[in-house]
Amino acid sequence: MGSLAWEVIGVFDTEGDCAEWTFPPEPGAVRAARAAVRGQLGRWHLDSLGDLTALLVSELVTNSLRHADGPIGLRLVRPEGLDGALLVEVSDQLPDPPRERVARPEDESGRGLQLVAGSARRWGTRPGGRGKTVWFELTVPG
């Protein structure tokens, strides 16, 4: 088992209202992304969102590993104000947007976007310079 620092290509900022990391396209990226999310949410005193955010990030990073090549970006933006939401973005180099599908009970995959859609306040995708970003917002419990 490697350390988080070993599995992260780059840490851009974790001090302000935004935290960004880049992970290599390797299976350890999922574990490293979960650890980064939990650690940052703890520093922001948003521990109550840790488990759900880590789960949804795991799903999106796994999708990136399965369908795209190249590094995987992760970005968290701290909510502003009382009605704010945590913004989470996962980026990869595949320009095609993900497709939500209905998984059959015997399917071993295909539930990630359903989980994101059912858990997030809002979610979507947007094209990037080289690839796409899948994002979601989680309501901060008040």
C-alpha cells in the first residue's frame, strides 16, 4: 500500500476555499481520491459530508479509470453562506459525456451515475479543453 503522496501527481491548493488534486490513471487513484476528500472536508469542518462525498467521488474516479486515459482531476469548492453547497468536480481526458443507465440486478457495474443523480442536489457534465468534467453539488447539513 502506497502513501497518498505517492499516488497523487499534483496538489494544486488545499488551503483556501478550493482544493485540487491530480491522480494517475491507476487503481490506487480511487483510494487516494477518497482519502483526499475526507482529509479536506475534515479541515473545512464538513466531516458530515465525508462518507457520501467519498462514495460519489469513488464512483466518478472509477468511471474515469474505466473509460478514459490520462490523469484524473479532482476539485472541491467549499460552500459559501448558509444555503451553500459543496461542489465536487472530477475531470478526465475523454470528451464523451457519461451516460446514465439502468443497471439490472445481476449487473456488476453501471450504478455510479444513478448513485450520483440520486444523492446530489444537482449534477451534470461540461466539456473541457481536453476532455470533460463531471460535477455534483451536495447540500451542507445545517
